[in-house]
Amino acid sequence: MAQGKNVFGGELATCGTSPMTGFFRDGCCGTGPGDVGLHIVCAEMTAEFLEFSVSRGNDLTTPNPMFGFPGLEPGDRWCVCVQRWQEALEAGVAPPVNLEATHISALEFISLEDLQAHALDAESS
């Protein structure tokens, strides 16, 4: 079961289970001791964001079997570091987010308005 609240104060929804995401690899963007990167933004990967992440020294596309990591592709949902998402926003390549699965503590770094402007729901409306 998800731990924590989402950006609306409701129960934190599951972000993704294929591949299994989250700092605790439980499918949720919860956080706790040891999560120095704050993997709390549930984002849907785009080619632009994955390229941006590689340019920042974090290759999310290459599989790492030692850690059971298959590598990400566009369309995968992943709990990304809040500061990396903010950097991507400033660079114009922020991936869309699932607000119900993004941890409330993201609001300490990113405005709700910026998150809502990139909400997955916003793309379909």
C-alpha cells in the first residue's frame, strides 16, 4: 500500500509497476530515510526527458541487471528526482506527471501550477 499523500492531500496512488518504480521499488513515489534524491515525481518518460537525463549524468535507458533495472523507454512511468524534474522544466523538456501519484513533498520544490501544467490529464483534455 502506498505511503504518504499526493499533491492534492489524498492517498498516494501507484506510479508504475512495469517496470517497478519508486525508491522502495514498491511502485509508489514515497520517500523516506536514505532517499537523498527525493524520487517523488511520478513522470511518464519521453524521449526528450530521457536524453536530458543522460546529459545530466543519469542514464535511465541502459539496463542494469545487477539492480533488476530493465532500462526505461518513452511511455514508462517512473518516480524521478524532484530536482531533475525541475531542471527539465527549466530546460523545456519536463515529462508529463501523474499528480495523484506524485508525493506531496514535491510541492516544497515545484509549484502545483507547474505540475498541473504538465499533468497527464491536461494532455487529454
